[in-house]
Amino acid sequence: MQKFTRLKKIIDEHNSFLLTTHVNPDADALGSELALHAVLKKLGKKVRSINHSATPYNLEFLDEEKVVEKFDEQTHSQIFNETEVVIVLDLNQANRVVKMEKSLRSFKGLKICIDHHQDPENFVDYFFGGAEYSATGEIIFDFIKETGIVKIDKYLAELLYTAIMTDTGSFRFERTSPKVHKITAELLEAGVVPSFIADKVYDQFRSSRIKLLGRALTSVQTNTDGKIAYMMVTLQDMQQCGASDADVEGFVNHCLSIQNVEIGILFYELKDGIKISFRSKGEIAVNKLAGEFGGGGHLNAAGARLFNVPLNEIKEKVLRSALKYVDGEGV
């Protein structure tokens, strides 16, 4: 892990920055990206935030100045050539930027990764963070506080609080440490209203989500010993409910709410493949399970994305592999 003084020095010595995060960004990804964007703007730097995916509608409140752009190959064809430093946040595998991957890998300037996931790919010049952090938002907080690069105002506090709150499962997950609570206390002192953030993130979904959730819950099944629960969301479900990607966020967690279940899995059918979300309890390493299918993530929360494979075929393969982990063979 690099020291934050190195990151500050890089920022001080360069003028133009491009920020990006992973496909289908969550609140930690967007909160961290927008927080760093705001820091760079405060310093008078030239900065653009461009993501492969559009911002989920329930998280648009984070981007109050609408600075995040959705990547378009024609519009942004020269953006990498016009930038000195590229910073990727909340990801550590270059393929997570999808259509931007080729340009990212071939970029001749300085490449930086700020992230808290395990097993990082070596595709950058500098890496800041580590798996000991609860969220990428916590890394950005530490960077700001340790270097004193800017003062944390209410807007920055809201971004960082949202990032940390969501990636700790509303302060329920294992990495919810005393330090995390001290950080959030400081963010509250800066003006964050927890009820406002929670309402925006969790209680402002469209009716399409409720309809889709009903279908997903109806699809829930468990394996013979009841330790694995899985659900499915099909293209037909999405179309008939008028739903979007943002509506599926968090569905997999319902699988873990079933008594005795240790691994929860969501199979989400896409136009060109399948997205799989994994959740687990205790020491069951679903990041390794996801890794068997080209994915990754955290010990208890991971995912994978496969292209041009039938849903039923991959479902059976994943469930067979998952059995090894509840039996302790895959740990």
C-alpha cells in the first residue's frame, strides 16, 4: 500500500485527471468518485468523471452538479489522450470498466487505483487502500484527514457517509469497526442527516422494483440441506415489470435472511449473459467461489459476470460449486 503523502504529491504535481469506477456503480463507487472529484475541483484541477454505466436513478442525488458522464466511444475517444492521470475507484480488475478497458490498459500517463477489494490485478502504477478498509469511501476519508488536502464540508461528508454506510450494510458487516463509527460521527458533525441519506438510498425506488422483487422472492429455492438459497431475475421479469438495473440492487441479501442459509446467490439474466451475485455468512469465502467463474469481491460479498451462456446451464454449475464451500472444501 502506498502512503497518502504520495497521492497528495501526485495531485499537487499534475493538473488534469480522469476518474472512473466499475460497471453498474453502487453508492460506495459513486460516493468515492464524486468525493475525489470534489476534492480535485476545490484544488483548481481539471477533472472529469466518466463511467461505463449510467448513474442508478436512486443515487442521482449524490451528483448534485451532474458531473458524472456516461462513456460514449465517439464522444470520449480522445479523453485519455487529454489526461495526465487516470484514477479508478472501488475496483481492482481492469475489466470492471468494460468498454473503457482497452483505453485504460493502453493509457500512457499515470494510472492510480484506490480500492478495498481483495486480490488486486497489477494494472496501475500506484495502489492506495487495501482489504482492511470497510469501503473505498473510508480510504478517501483517511486520505483527506491525513494529508489535510481540503476541509470536509457537508457535501463531502454526505458522499463519504453514503459510501461507508452502504458498503458496511448499514453498519452490520464484519468490517464495521470502532474506527468506522468514529469516522461517521465526524461526518455527522459536518452536517450529515442519516435519515435523509437512508431515505434517498433505500426508500426512493420506483414501483417497478417492488413488482420485480415480488417475482424474485417467488423464485427463491434452497438446496436439499437448506444451506444455499438462490433466486433468479430473468429478462422477461425485467421487461414485464418495466425495471432497470438499479431495481435489482440488494435482492440477493433476501436469500441470507432465510433460517440456516449460509450462501445466497442471485442469477440475473442480461441481454448478453448472466450476472451472478454471491453473499455468505461467517468465514465462507464467496470471493473464491466467484473467482471460479471469472469474478471476485470480498469474503462475504462477491460477483461474477458471464457472457453468452444460458441461465439454466450456469445455474447448475454454480450451485454444484457452492456446495464445496458450505461443506468446507472450497475454503
